[in-house]
Amino acid sequence: MDLSADPSQTAGGIRAPRSHSMNRLLLFDLDGTLLRPKKTISPTNLQALDDCRRAGCGIGIATARYAGSAQAYVCQVQPDVLITSCGALAQVQGKTVYQDGFAPGDVQRVFACIRHICGANTEMTVDTLQGHFWNYDRNQRPPDPAWAKIIWSDFRDFSLYALKICAQVPTDKQVKALQAALPDCDIRCFSGEENWHKITKSTATKANALAPICAACGLTIDRITAFGDDFADLEMLRLAGTGVAMGNGVSAVQAAADVTIGPNDTDAIAAYLHTHILHAE
């Protein structure tokens, strides 16, 4: 793994709070889990997280998002642990403990496969340590201004290390062709994002980030309680000491979890934390 860059100054410029000892780590996916359908965090859930922190728990975010697009939520939650880009980058107290992305030559290899299979003008985005790059028509589809460090590029001479690549892949046939051409990659569609597929190294997962996070935090993996709703969360929930699926989650995640709680449009997270963490016997 190349850990040469300091992600406290890159990948959105996010710093975690000062170190404190923790007796347990609570790890939350964002979209579909901690975030309500309108992309806000319930004040009740947020207060429960703060109560757990005061009780000695560490708080973590584990998201498919680029760090810059999670920045507003990081400012609210102030996590001790931050996993971004589907698990390609993990930080503890602002320091990188896990990084698994594409070297520049591999980025160009992925680009070449996408253009060959999906067309030369395929819409793409790339998460890097320096920012989030995109190639949409700037007049037609401007990026979300709330995102930090978002940069337009045509990707022709792109030479940066990449954490995650996303592309518009319209047909199942093209998805299968990409998967055959890139056997070392994990390629899957984002739930609710028609035709948008994320491409990461097959080893870059939220689950694979847990061991180095545990080492950095001085915890065993059974002291992690992980919350999620989608396929990218599945192995993380299986590996954690306790896996908690959201009621709105896909059936495979609910089946893999130790417990399923209410959906993300309720305060089910707060209810679970009060019962099983704050007031557990």
C-alpha cells in the first residue's frame, strides 16, 4: 500500500477529533443507514452517538462516498474512524491506516477498458487523495457545490493514484464485459443510482479495513458494532462483532446481520444504542 500522502491534507482535508481511549467502536454507513432519505442525520440519532462517545465508545463512518462529499456529515459526527471510497481509504484520528487503490498505470488500464466497452465519451468520476474528478459536460451537469475539492478533467492525461473509479455502464452485457476485462476489480451498481457503477480493487473493502483499524485503536474485532444497508456493507457486518442491518437494507445484508432494526427514516439507531450499548446489562 502506498501511504505516502497525508490524507489529513488531502481527500477532502478532513481531520478527525483528538485521540481518546475507546472500549468499543460503533461504525456507521452513511447513505441508507445513518442518513435519512433526504440526506440528513436525525438529531435523536446524533445525540445518541454523542452519548455513546461520552460512555467511552469510538464513533466511525464507513461510506462509499469520496471524503469530500462526506465532509458535512463528518463535521456533524466528528468520527474517530473514517472509511471512504468503499473501503479504499481508512483513517484513525486523521492518520491513514489502510489504503488500497489504483496506481496511475492501472487507472489508465481501467479507463481504456471503460472506453472500449462503453464508448469514448462515457461519463466517469475518480476519487483521489487530491480531490474528486469528473468528466461530465460542465454546462449540462454541474457537480454538487457542497462537495469539497471537485475538479473537472477529460482524463486523457490523468496520472494520479485513484481510490475509486465510477462509470456510467448502461447495459448488463457491458457490465459483464467489464468484469471479464478487469478480473482484479470489484464492479457493481450503486443502489438507487441507475447505470452508475463503482470500480475498486477487489481487495479495497470496508471489511478489509477493519483489521488495521482495530490495530490502531487497540481493539479486537468483536468490539466493533457495524451498521449498514447495502452490498458494500455485507462483509463488514459479517466480520464485525455485531452486525446491524437497517430495515430498509437489501435482503442479503439483513440475512448476514446479527440483528435488523428499523429503517433509516426512523430513530432506530438511537433506540438500538440506548438498549444495547448505553443501558446494556
